[in-house]
Amino acid sequence: MKLAVFSTRKYDRDLLNEANAAPGHEIVFFDVRLTRATAALASGCPAVCVFVNDSVDAATLAALHAGGTRLVATRSTGFNHIDLAAAARLGMKVVRVTNYSPHSVAEFGVGLLLALNRKIHRAYNRTRDGNFELDGLMGFDLHGRTVGVVGTGKIGCVFARIMRGFGCTVLGADVQVNPEFTALGGEYRPLPEVVAASEVLSLHCPLTPATRHMVNAQSLAAMPRGALLINTSRGGLVDTEAAIEALKTGQLGGLAIDVYEQEADLFFQDLSASIITDDVIQRLVSFPNVIVTGHQAFFTREAVGTIMATTLISVSQFERGEPLANEISIKS
């Protein structure tokens, strides 16, 4: 079946072609993001494959449908970039990748925490300039600290297990109780209690209307002064302006994010020779106690390989008229 793949880079093409050796779908790659303006590129393709910063809104879906597309496959777990209600009205199926290496994101989150706490990013820049001074690089032992994990699914549980290995007390907040989290020594509490008790808060929940800006001025004020915030989930979970204000007052001791609310126009491209007009991201990266990475937490060979293979399995199931194992349940 003919499949149009948007927002591709060399690694996407290499690994998707590798995974396609057996199914043998006809794949057309596009470097550009999927938007209403670029949807015509997929004309004649029964399926399209998108990524987190593609704009799969109602207008884009209507244009895809007019061109013959009936399946949207996102090579991600999150699907907040897709208008599911509009897809349902058009009779289009939507699938995602429900399970890939949870270790990739969890391990990266731990890496961000260690770098932020021990100022590894600052030390790296100093020593390259011949500065071996330690002043300003002091961190704290993670052992014995309280770590809050918001979202205790597969990724959150792996992160919690690693934190338990450091000797941390781990508190969890989630709308669903995961027995695995309690089995590894985590304790569930209401979100406000987790926020108020956590010297480190790590976000691993999906972005929904209920979780949008769940970290805001009120919750930041409730955190212990000097706490660290880690976000490897979705940028919209954090009110970035509120986080900046908390950084300026010292209420927030440090921020490490692999995702950003307005990342669609920035991430996955080289802008090093451009003037970046996003004042918020420019303010963020000006802080010495902020680390920003470009949505790379998922980026391991194991994780990306699984993402590509799972996506093609869904395309093959659709082509054969079989039930879609990874279909997102949608209502019009």
C-alpha cells in the first residue's frame, strides 16, 4: 500500500526502509511537516504517517480525506496533535505506537536530572575554555531525596525504579493505579501532595485538556523552594511563562525540558544560522540552571526501530482489512 511519511529525517528513512523489507509497502518520504498546505502531497496515498509536530487538525484531515487517505498513523505514543473527532466524522482510522522502549525516555530523564543537579552542562563548557574552577557547580545527593513522578505508566515506572535505585523516596500521582509502581516501592498520593513534597518532580503523563499547564504558578509556588522540574513528556504540561518567573525568584531551582509548548516551529531542524524569534525559548536558554534539548528522549535505535516496525504492522493490518491493534478509540 502507498504510504506518505511526513517530517522525515535520514534516520527515519533508513529505519523505516529497514522495517519495510518484509511488508514491502510503497513509501513516499517528505521532509516537510504535514499541514493543510502540504496535505496535497499525500494525494493518492491511502495512509499517511505523521510525527508529533505535524498539524493534523480538521482542515488537514479534510484535505487528506479528499485525496484518498483513510488511515493516519502517528509514530508516537501521544496523539494530541491529531483531531480525533474530525477523523471520526470523516470515517478515518487513527493508530499510534502504544509501546516502544520505555527505557529510552526514562533513562534520558534521569540523565537530564543528573546534568541539571550536578551542573554537568556548565562544567563541560567551562573546561573547554580551560576553566577548572568548581565555584557554582555544587549539587546535592539524590540519595534520601523525595522524587515525584506524575504519570506512572511504563515510562514513569522505569524512571521511578531508577530513582529507587538511587535511594530516593518516590511518590506517584496518576488517575490510574499501576501495581508495578507500588511493587517497586512507590507511594501514591494526590497530585497536590506530590507537588508539595517533591524536591524533584518528573512529568510522564499525556497532554490532555485536563493536564494542560498542570505545572503553573500555583503548583510551582507549592513546591519546595529550589526544587528541580524535569519534563520529557509534552511541552504543554508546563506553563512556561510561570516557570520562568519561578526561576527568576529562585522558587524553582532548575528546569530540564526535552519538550516545549511551542516546539513545532523549532525542533527537528537546524536553526543555528537563523534568528530565533521565539522570545520565550530565548529567555529559557539564557538561564544557567535550565537545560533544553530538542525532543530526543525517545531517540535510541531500539525505540525508533520498534516505532517503525509497529507503524508498518498497523499499515499492513489496515491494508488487509484486519482489526487495528493500535487504533485510538475515537468518538465523533
